[in-house]
Amino acid sequence: MDRRTVLRATVAGGAAAFAGSLWSGAALAAPAQPGTGPYGPLGTADGNGIQLPAGFTSRVIARSRQAVPGTSYTWHNAPDGGACFAAGTGWIYVSNSEITPSGGASAVRFAADGTIVSAYRILSGTRQNCAGGATPWGTWLSCEETSRGFVYETYPQGGTAAVQRPALGRFTHEAAAADPDRQVIYLTEDETDGCFYRFRPTVWGDLSAGTLEVLVAGTATSGPVSWARVPDPDGAPTATRNQVAGAKRFTGGEGCWYADGTCWFTTKGDNRVWAYDVVGQRIDLAYDDSLVTGGTAPLTGVDNITGSRSGDLYVAEDGGNLEINLITPTGVVTPFLRVTGQSSSEITGPAFSPDGSRLYFSSQRGTAGVSAGGITYEVRGPFRS
């Protein structure tokens, strides 16, 4: 499939998934609070150890060091960040491998009815591939969570070699999110004093050259922000986060998701979900577990994040009680699912199929609590549109 065909297919799938978003361009007026979610309480654990609301079901689609069902391809260890891409009448789920050495990423292709068609490697020979992000032209940005790590542009359809993209900076990369309206890529950094970046390609759709910028703001959690160019994206001898005076610090940048004029990103050190209003040029807190009133915070160990076609945000936990929580556009935070019997693991890679009917995610270390025990799941049910 040529690049233009991939672009049309991917954009069509994305439009179908997110056209119904309820978020406005502005951030939430106040951090989300616990409340009753749209799907009701969690039920008892199913045969896969997953607690889900009524009407939802789960299945295992892959296990580390085992052949993906219906294929001869062996699934990778420590499955992490992921995304879905339209592919003909079906779709592809891509997943990173957070190990060193030989991290990389793999893909599972599905037919229109959800049957697994094939599985294959799309990136090899890299290190600690944690999260990443999808581009509007149908590629997956796989990020190395290592000091002076790279971003690799990979091709979910297969048949094309991955390309290293040093112009996006060399630092402890975590996640990426594309903003097609302003033609930029947002990037998080997993350091205790990390920064939030954006990359402006010289030509949109070509990540070989451009300008890397860092967010500059005061010490307040909310308010206006600006951007400043990072003088040396290579990050040596001075780390990218230390090159610009006034760069705002974040305690462990994690997931990143763009939709409808807002870039959402998470920080694990303080259990926060941030909202960057790209139109108003300001940041606000969408969620902060220390600001929850009237009960226990439902969402802790804040990590990967994705969005649904209804505008709900789905936030995975690394820690906590191993849940995916959703945050509604009305500011309610509530558990959507809970993984039981896997207390030594973390939830990674949440992503919706292009039509919004299936949610994929992984338990990175599974029931065994080791990288070789990873399990990747699919959840189906009456997701609202």
C-alpha cells in the first residue's frame, strides 16, 4: 500500500473514531472528581482476570514468548505503548517492547470481523521502547526511554524499514502526539525534572528536519505558557531539558494524546493529567489525585493515556490497583476496568480500533510479574459514541 493510500485510510479511521468528541478547546475548569461513570460499576473478574462493567467482554490476543493465535509470530516481551491503524477493511494494533537490548515493536493485523490475520515485527535492534504515538500519515513513532534515546518512525503496514528521527531530539523519550491542525508533534520526557516538547517539521509529513521547542512557564500549575527553541536537539554535552532557562519541569512525563485543540499528557511523579490548550496557549490540571475531595482518589500510578470517540479519556495505571480509569468531558473520573492477580505488573498501550468498538491494552508483566509474562488484551462492548 502506498503512502497516500495509507494516509487516506488512517485519516478516515481517525475521523470516524473522534468526530463526536465533547471536549471544547479549553481545558477543564477544575480537576476531575470521582463520580458515577457512564457504564456503571465493575463486575466480578472474568476468566481472564479482568473486571469490567456489564455488557463488556475481554479476550487475550497475545502473550509474550508465545505465538500470536493463528500465526507463527512470537509476541515480544514487556509490551508497552500502542496504537491502532486502519488497514483495508480491518485494522492493525502496534505495540512497543520495553526491554534492553532488542526492544523494538510488533504489529497484529485484524480482519473486519476481528479475526487475527497476521503478526510481524516492525522495529528491531532498539532499546527500551516505551510509549510513542501515531501520525496522521499512518506511521507509529516508537520512543526509546533511555538517556539520549531516539524516536523511530515505523510502518505498521509492514514492508518498510523503520527510520531513526534524531531531529525530534535525543532525550528520555516517553510518548508522542500529533496535532495536524498546527502541524506539530508533542513529546513527553520521563525524567524527574523532565520537560514537555513540541517538534515543528519543516514539511508536515516529513520528520527528517524541523525545530524542537520546549514549553516555558512559571512554577504555577495553571496559566499561560510559551515555547522556546532547543539550541541542540542532540542533547550533548548539555541535556535538552537543561538548555533553555525557564523551561517548565514535570515529574516523570508519561502518556500523551491530542484531540480537538487540547493535548493531554500525564506525569507519574505527582499523579496528574495535564491539559495543554493549544489555542489559548495555557496549561491546566485535568486531574490531580491530591486534589480529590470527598473520598479516595480512584486514579493513581498515572501512565499511558488515550481517547475515545465520545471524548472520554482512558488513563492506565502503573501501580495503584491496576485499573484503566476514564475521565469524562464533564469532569468525572471513574474506573473502567481492573486487572486482578497481577500486582507486579502495569497496564500499558491502551488504544481504540478505528471504529471505536474495541479497546486494546497490555499487562506488561502479566501474572508472572516478569517481562516474559506480558499479556495483550482486547475489550469489546457498548462504548458510547
